[in-house]
Amino acid sequence: MRLPQDVQRGQPWFDDGNIILVTHDTPTAYRLHRGVLARHSEIFQDMFALPQPNTPVDSVDGCQVVTMHDIPLDLSNLVKALYDGASFNSRNIDDFFYLAGILRLSTKYFIAHLRHQAILHLTRTWSYTLDGHDEMVATAIKADVINHLTYPYVHPLHVLNLARETHVDIIIPSVFYFLSLYRLEDLIRGDHAKLQVDHPSCPSSEISLADIKHYSVMFQRRIEYTLDFLRRICGDRKSSLGCSKGETCSRSFTSLTSRLGRTWMMRTALLHYVGQVSKDVWERENDFCIACRRAFQQDCDTFREEIWAGLPALFNLPSWEELALSDLSRTSS
């Protein structure tokens, strides 16, 4: 028996395959090898052993036909990854949608190695380490604009909703940090160019009520941390022990605090901002002595590390170390 006329042949299609998967919506068929699929997924193995209800045909060319309730593009990318390996990149928005589809289905079908690879790639942008965060920001500053979209080419709201859908907690704090750089009214309106991209694998572009609460906490804390940096780390600063310039350093810190107080904005990316201020002070040898510059740099580093370490707790999550053990385990699902 042949495939019904309304079913198109998809890729991959192996002539020597012994099972055919057919998507329910936009019917597309993939002829594959039952043993390959079952080897990677107990869900597939159990599914193939069950009778298939409401299937137009039981078999085609002697191959069992199984109906799949998945997006054709996602299913195609998943099975190609099972045969040839996944290829994750961050060159454009399509690379994110490719990852989203594989993460979604590897979670659904308990394919641990693909889920692990997808999560690991996500953490290279939405990092669980402060160094990784700094590398991401540095990349974003230098990266080209692709199709009018800036790096990392995907809106953090899409990443957040993908993480919620696939139960990936390790990227949640980093995503909320970047999400807090957007105004809430803009997120609710959902008219940002990155949220307007149409793709079958695109996560939801709406922010949930529960995540509005988390967003509000992150937004408020980011402002509080910024003011704390300006007032305590910069404004209340005294000359360091061993200062060789005396009043010159004190006046320079007063001037610095005044300038920063006039120029910071509600969308200031705090962690990068503190790092840039620290670098600026370090390079101003005429205004600050070496002892004061070292002490300020150390205080800035400690401030950034403390903020980073505390991010997961803002969302009722365990420590970064515990998140890594949970989400980056090859057996996590």
C-alpha cells in the first residue's frame, strides 16, 4: 500500500527503512529504522510496540506506520540528529529555532544525549558562570547585525518560554537578568522585532503572570544593586590604606560618583557596567594611586561575584552548582 495522497515524503527517507513516522498536522512521512530510534529512546521503543489508533493505513511497503503529533520540521531535525549528530550554532535566529525543536522533542522522548547537548549549548549564551556571562556580552558587542537582529538574535522571552516548556532551570537566572533590561509594557505588547519572527518552532511570545512577578523582582533588584554600587562602592569610598595621593584620590572618587550618578539609566546592564567602571578607574593612573585602584578593582570584582551568586535565589532556585548538577547531567530530563 502507498502513502495517502495528502501525505508528503519528508527527509530523511531511507529506502531500506522498516518504520514510517507520519506527522498528524501537515502530514509528512519519514521512513526510518526502528532499531535506530528505539536504541536512543525508550519512549520510541514502547510507542512502536503499541497498536496505532486512527491511522489511515497500518503499513506501507511492509513498514509499520506510526502517527506523530509533532511539528514536521522539529521531527525531521530530531531524526537527522539521531543519525548524523546535532549541529548547534548561534549564527542567526534559525539556529535558535533548530535548537528549540531538538530540545523540545529530546525532552519529550527522553533522548538524554541530545537534550544534554542542547542545554549545554544554551548555557554558552545564557551562562551559569560570571565568566561565561562576560564572554557573551563581549561577543554581543562585537557581533554583526543579522537581518536587522542583534546578537544573540533571539529575544530572551523566547528563551525563557522554551526553558519553561522543557524544564531547563539553569538558564533561568541569566535569561531574567537580560529580560529585565526591557520595559514591562514592551514585553506585554510583544512588538519587538525579535518577537515578531514567524517560525514553526518558535516558543510563545507572551510572558506569563508568574514570570511577570519574577521579572519585576529582577528589575527592582537590578536598580537596587546599581544604586548600591553608586552609593556604597563609589560614593562612600575613602582613600585606601597605603594611598600615595591622599586628597587627589578622594576628589577623583567624588567626581566619579557624580558623573556616574548623572549618566546611569534604567536599562543599565549592571554587571557589565561595574566591570567597565572598574576598568576605567584602573586606567586613570593620574587620578588614582595604585593602592586605591587595586582596592576599587577588588571591591568591584567582589560586588559582581556576590550579585551573580545570588541570582538563582531570586527565582526560588538552588545554587548555580546544584543547577549544573541537575540540568547538565546526561540523564536529566
